Amino acid sequence: MVNWNDKFAARTAYMRRSTIREILKLTQRPEVISFAGGLPAPELFPLERIREAMRVALDNRGAEALQYSTTEGCNDLRDWLAARLSRNGLRVTRENILIVSGAQQAIDLVGRVLLNDGDHLVLENPTYLGMLVAWRPYNLRFSVIPTDADGLVVDRLETVLRQNPKLLYLVPNFQNPQGVTLSYERRLQLVKLLHEYDAVVVEDNPYGELRYSGEPIPSLLELDARHRGSTALDGHVIYAGTFSKILAPGLRLGWVAAPAAVIDKLVQAKQSADLQSSTLSQILAYEVCRDGFIDGHIERIRRVYRERRDVMLAALERHFPAEARWSKPDGGLFLMVSLPEHLDSTELLKEALNHQVAYVPGTDFHIEGGNNTFRLNFSNAQPDNIEEGIRRLGVLLKTVLVHQPA
């Protein structure tokens, strides 16, 4: 019998299953109210529009849709994305766009082409778990910058940039897991530092279209070009986006916008990974989006998620103990709760499941600390379930705090 543990590559020691994916297995019972997954609301998927787009794609472009295509992606979709990103003076072309199999693949490919074993990476703390899953096998050295209600504390960044890190990774809009947004003033400060220290940032923006309150803020991609006085996409930002949150995650489509030299290298990495993303999915997404339908659809999503966010925030005020604190996101899918430091949210999850409610413990989102935090998703639960689920959690937390005072 083969001892496979002796055969695996050394880097697999840094691989682990996604905590979120494992928790989702525990929440399949219908009686469990789950705030765990970062799932869009399935009732908002535009089924009729997708059905019609599928008919058009197969009737008009069937042979093309079912055939291999280029690694870069279908030109119609790349051109549509380039036009959508070309705003506030920024000029993006199809040569700046690579279609990928979800933004998670974008993160994986960026790691392949930019990170060497042992490289120095700068992160928000907490940060996106999927990035950590993808990049930890490179045995990286992390520098973590704290966050507050205005996102990354950029004042703490310059000292780290003097050490010449390979890469910064940020989710500046409605960050997963906290839901916080990097303020306009801090974005300007960050872009200035990127130029001063010739640093590179990955701007992961899966939630940027899902704003429910407050004013839109220009992307780092746009602000970087403005700082350079250029309209071309040839600066310090690699931008990742996705159709998963605004259309349907099952299409497995995302994109990277970056300087052409970066796109060329990412194409080489993608060719060895999967040759290309699904031609059928790309043509389908283009047919859905091409005539402006997607903008009205996004407005519909915003209305529903705004209500669910507001219901959750109001329920937290009513049911949670005074010792708890939580973020108040202007958009996205998540917020994060902080408990007194002596409480462990991973241990509490066992009791939460006994109360038929689930969340994601915050530990795995943190490089440092976070044992007393947990993430809540509000997009994939009906308002009545949000109210009841938060009530159940509130009862549990109040009981725990009575028996485990600080």
C-alpha cells in the first residue's frame, strides 16, 4: 500500500481545506439558518434572461460556443468589459483583459506569475480567506496592516513598503470578511505610496457594484492612472473582478484587468492550468449583458440586499449583548462581529449549530488574532430568517457571557 504522505510535494504542507466550504457541509439541514456562505440569493438569478441568452447563443453561435476558444477569452466579452472599465479618463482595451474561471482563479494565477517561495506580502488583517488558501503554499512572509471602519490604516503602510515587499493584496470595497471600505482619502494616500516605492497592489473587487448607501469611490485602478496623468492601464494595479456576485456564480467567470505585459504572463499560466475558461459561459454572459440588462439587474440586487443588510443591522441592535460590536457595511455581502477577547468564536460555533444557526469563525481570516470574531452573510437569507437567526445567536451570546464573564 502506497504511503501517499511521503509522495506529496512539500508545498502541500501549507494547503488546507477552506473553512467556509467545510462549514457549509454542516449547514445543509433545512432547520439550520446559515449566515456562513458568501452566497448570492439564488432567487435573484435572472433565469429567464439566461434562458433566452442560451437560446440566442446556441441558435446564432452554437458551433463557436461549444468549441475551444483562445486563452485570453472571447473578444466580445473582453471588449464589453474594457468599455465598462474605461471611465473617469481611464482607457482599457481588450489587450488589458483576461477572462478567468472566477476571480479565485485570477488570484491563483497572479500568485503563480508574481510570487516566489518566501516572498514578502502585505495584507489587511483580517483578509480574504480564498487568497490565503491560494498563496500560503508559497511559504510567504506576511506583513499585516490593521483595518478600521475606513479600511486599511494606510498610515501604517510606509514602514512596511521600505522593506520592498513583492505585493500588496486588498479588497477595498465592502471587504470580505468585515464589509469595510477603503476611504477616498486613504486611496489617494495609498496610490501616492505605490508610486513612491514602486510597489504593486492586487485590487480584488468582487463586490464593488453592490453599494447600498454612501457615495461611490473611484477604484485604485482609476486613481493610479489619474496620479500618473495617463489614460492607459500601465501602472501599479492588477484588478480582479467577477460575474459571480452580479450574475451567477455557476458560470464561473471573472476577469483580470492589468498592463498588457502582466496579461501576457497570466495567459501563459492559464494555458497550463485549464487552457481557457468556458466558451459557452462567456458567450452566454455577453448575450445577457451586452444591451444594458445587467445594470437594471444590479439595481434589483441592490434593493434586495439593502433590505437584508438593514434587517440584520436592526436585529443585531435588538438581540445582541452590549459587549458585542459589529461593522456597518455600505455594501457587499458581509459584516463582522467582535466579541470580548476571552471568547472563542470557533468553540461557540458548536453551540450555535445546536441552536440551529451558523456563521464563519473569524480566526482563519486573520494572520494575527481574530479568535473572538465571526463573519455574518446577509445576502442569502430571507428577512424573517435573518431576524430569527440573529435572535438565536443573541440568546446564545447572552447566555455565554453570563456563564463566562470577562
